[in-house]
Amino acid sequence: MNEKPLDQPCWEPERYEFRASPPYRFELDRRDFFRALGGGIVILIGAKDAFARQESGGARRPLDHKIPQEIGAWLHVGADGQVTVYTGKVEMGQNIRTSLSQVVAEELRVPLTSIRMVMGDTDQTPFDLGTFGSRTTPTMGLQLRRAASAARDLLIELAAEQWKVDRSRLVAAEGRISDPPTRRVVDYGQLAAGRKLAKAIGDDDPLIPAGEWTVAGKPVPKTDGRDFVTGKHRYTSDLQRPGMLYGKVVRPPAFGATLLSADTRAAKSMPGVAVAVDGDFIGVAAPSEPIAVAAAAAIQAEWKTTLQPSSKELFEYLKKNPVEGHDLERGSEHVAGSIDGGLADAVRRLQCTYTVAYIAHVPLEPRAALAEWADGKLTVWTGTQRPFAVRDELAQAFHLPEGRVRVMVPDTGSAYGGKHTGECAVEAARLARAASRPVKLVWTREEEFTWAYFRPAGVIEISSGVRSNGTLTAWEFHNYNSGAAAIRTPYEVPNQRIQFHPVRSPLRQGSYRGLAATANHFARESHMDELAHLMRMDPLEFRLRNLKDPRLRAVFEAAAKAFGWGRAKSSSGQGFGIAGGVEKGGYVATCAEVLADRAGGEVKVKRLVTAFECGAIVNPDHLRNQIEGAMVMGLGGALFEAIEFSNGRIQNGQLSRYRVPRFSDVPALEVVLIGRKDLPPAGAGETPIVGTAPAVGNAIFAATGVRLRSLPMVPNGLKT
């Protein structure tokens, strides 16, 4: 693995309002572990491989040196031949339950149907920082491949010992070991029965090359897919516990409000209602959801609020409110050459400002949690990307040791970076403690819009210079607030100054699909388009002239070929745009076709073509789904999604007022997959979103001559 040493910070320098949880230990007495499993073969991995890169925290910090060198089991082969795989990653609709099962089945040489994946359970799975950053496939996939490979080797060794033959003549396939010369066959389950064996994994354990895959690399259907389309799957909001009550929280009128007083007498008088007041938190638990709503409404609360900025003054506010005394984080500043010298060498110079609004994640499933206290232990079911971090939040909130808190994550209805934190879990646990009963709390859509965090807004300023031959001489890039992800340019520029400037955000903000890569790619690829037109060059030709990276060149060329780049317009108001970039090991290029009516103001995206390369492909169908989903999601932020707020209040916190892409907005989508079996797999959940907004913006300019430098670009139609 290409992981950084434990004494080095290993997460991306995004500054957000919530903070990374401290490192954890995952300790399990081996005798108890084997007793629980009932025998079989267990594979162990060293602790350094359990950690993914963190993208949702605050300042970069070194990991704790006291992390134990051996953590719990990743894989268990049972006496019945069933293979149980344990991972702290969670399934949110990205189909990693399927792809991780595929890579285990590939290396272990078992049928896919024999694998059971246990995910996101802090009592059963090894510690994991969380499911984010497109790290599941390159890190967890690799770890589980190594575990499965080691298990296969151990099973072959057991069979060779049992038959007294050289292991090199034995073959593992379809969950069994065979000896071709004698035609003897033994099932994995028979080898595992009655044994309590463990094997540590070495870094040099060979893996099956992607070119030889027979299970991985194929379009295998989604594991448990039928349960989701038939309604059999139970999300957190569907769960029931004996004696369960329903929770409701009394929300303040604005962000940052503090509670002055609360009259709870009317609510407490209702049959079966329990009331919890804890600092600024007020909530109720009741026998039914309607009663909970009525009880919450009956509480008379008085709040103290403070004057706060509005969305109308947002970008001016961001420039005027830097974080004082901030030390620039690694990756957030890059300087090369001399900007002044580069600008002096340029025949043409350009200076532009681009802005990006706050937007909401709008997950299909709003936050929900079911909390239960029993014998001094707290158990919470909730949809989160970071179950161990939520466990830590709960332990800190209730002054419990981590061993007294268990968090379980049912497969969740999307997150997009928006479910890193555990506020709903803490609220449900507070209500359950007050009521001495299990309590389920499901946020309304309006609560999800208002009290979850947002993708950071930002201001990006770019100054650049170009020679007469179309090559860049200078590139100065300043990002205020939206983040440092993908802030470096992939283009060849001898003189650069690139900086991320933290700002005191007026709204709570955090991770979003692609993080700041959406903002930084929009600004950079829009600016590259502006430079191309300034130099009277074709936008694709201009990019390729300044680009050496062969993988990025390949996706640009593939997208352009599939799109038919360079063809003449067939109608007035038609425009073509192109954009691309690199992020999290993935390479993307998107071409857009739009129709724009300057007189009427209507903009319609007619076609999007995205070429994507992320190394070896584990499941092409699911990768295609990820890319198409990212393209559609990117349309919302490009065209019309924006949070409106004033004085600490969200003004468009309903789907009736917050525009997301509708079926009528979706253009013809085409995906070009570039498989690289010579390269390890990279993640694909985030990077495909980054090309959509700049490609659409560049196409609007080509259609109308109007350059739009703010996201969203046409929330109220095209204004000229």
C-alpha cells in the first residue's frame, strides 16, 4: 500500500466547522473473538492499514503513536463455507458492498454468493476513519484483497498438509481446494471446521493482477439489490424496538441562538410524553410521531439571537473575515518561480473573480437515529459515514468509555459527504435517556436543510499570463473559504502562486461530494476557457498545449472524440463546452452541449459526455452509475442550487423552494470508461462531478457570449 507512515499527517487540509475525532483503539481479546465466531480461519492485518485518508477534519494532526499494531479480524471462513468479511466502511448507495465482495471473491476464489459483508458496526468491525474521499476502493479494497489472498494461501497449506503433497500442485477455485493428479477435492468449510487458526498478512503477499480477474472487473448486479427495490430493506427510519417512543426536537429560531427559558408544563402533562432539557437542547419523546409534534409545539421557549450576515452580502463578507493567525496547511499553498516575472513575459494577461454559493447535500434519506440504553450501555442505529466518529461523539456527550457505546449503520440512503457528524444520534440518545425507553428521531426535510452543514461557499481570484504561442507563463490562484482540495493546477506553468485562505464562515460547513474540487475546477476550467478565447484558440487545443500528464490528456481526447468536438453549430443559441481535471486518483473530462435563449433567458443542457479513468475497474456498471449520478448532481450546483439565508435563518429550506435537478433537467448522458488494468483501482464516487459545472458554463459562453463566473449560473434564468 502507498499509505503514509503513522507519524505523518494523512488527511486533506479542508477546514470545516466540525473536527476530526481523535484516533481510536480497536481491541478484542482473541479468545473471545474466536469463541464468538465458533471456530474457523481468521485473517489479521496490522493497524497501519486500517486507516484511510481523512478529509472532514480541521487542522492536520499526527496520528496517535499508541495505536496497537494488531487489530481485529477482517475475514472469517466458517465451517459451513460462508465467508464473513468485516469492514468499518458503510454502504450509502455507492455499491461498495458489492465491489468489496467482488474483490474478496476474486482473491479467495469463492462464489460471490458465499460472502456476507458486515459493515459499519463499532462492536464487530475494525476501526475505520470513515467512508469518504473515494478511499474505499483503493484502500479498503486493497486490504480485503490482501486478507482474502492470505486466507487462500492458508487454506492451500492446510490441504497440502492434510494430503501430504506439495502445495504448488493444488488449485483453489469455487470455495474448494483440488489436487488434479489425484482428483481429490476438499471444501473450504471442511478445512475450516473445528480449527482456530489465525494468520498475519505480509506486505509482499502477491495479489491476482487485474488482467486475470474473473469476478472483479465484471458488471455484477448489486448485492441485496432486490431488497431495496421491493422495500424489504430497512433504513434507520424503518427500525422498531420494543417500547419505542418517537422523538422531536424544539429548534431555535436562528443559528447560534441560546436558550433563555422554556415552559415545558403543557408538554409534560400529555400522556406518555417525556421532556428533555439539556443546555440549549429541548426535545420530547412520545408514543407516536403526531403526539411528539404536538408536545414540541406546546413548549414555550424564549431564545436570545444575534445579528448575522445574509447571502446577499456573502462574498464581500468572506473576503473581509479571514481566520487571523492561521498557519497554512500542507497542500494549501504552492509557490514556484516568480509571478511578477511570469506576468511580465506574457503577451496577454487576465484577472477574474469566481464565486461559489453554499449548497445543501439533499440526501434521499434525511438524518435519523434510534437510541437505546440498557445496562449502562448505549446502542444507536443511524445513517452515518463515520460510525466510529459518531461513537466518539456519543461517548464524549454522555461521559462514557467507548466500550459502552455501540453504533450500527444500516445501509443508508445517500450522504454525499453530508453525514460525517452525529448530531441526530446524540439528540436521540438524550431523549432516550430522559424517557428511559428507546427513542427514534427522524429529521424532517426542513430540519435536514437547516441544521445539517453545507458545502462551503467561496471566492476565487485568478491572475494569469500567456505567451503568444498559447503557453501559460503565470498562474496566481487564491481561494477564500471553499477549500484546498484540487487547488493545484494540472497544467504546466513555470510561475505559480496558489493559496487557500481560511475564513470565518457565517454558516456551518463541511464535506461535500468532491469537496472544494467542485469550486476549484469550476474557477480553473472557466479561466482556462477564457484564456483560450482571449488567444483565439480552440479550448481543447489550448488545454492540450499546456498539458503533459498523459492520463489527463487521454480523458480529454476520449471525451472530445465521443462528443464530436470541433463540429459546427447546427442552430443559433447552441454552444459546446469542455472541462476536466484530476482528483483523488481519478481523471475526468466532460463535454457539454447547451441551448440558450438570450431573449427569453432559458438555458437547457442537451447533452453531457464524460470520459473517466480511475485505474483498473472493479465493476463497470456500478462505475457508470456513479459517474452518471455525479453528472446529474453537478447540474444542480452548476445551474440553480444555492442556500439563501438572512440573519441566521435559512430562507429556502424546503424542496419546493430549493431547486434540485428534475427529470426534465437531465440531458442525454454518455459515459466513456477508460480501463487501465496496469494501474491499481482508484475511487470514483467524487471526481466525476467536477467537470460538469465548468463544461456547462463554457458551453453557455460559446452559445451566448455571456461569461458566467458565479455558481449557480442561472438560478433565475440567463440574464444578459
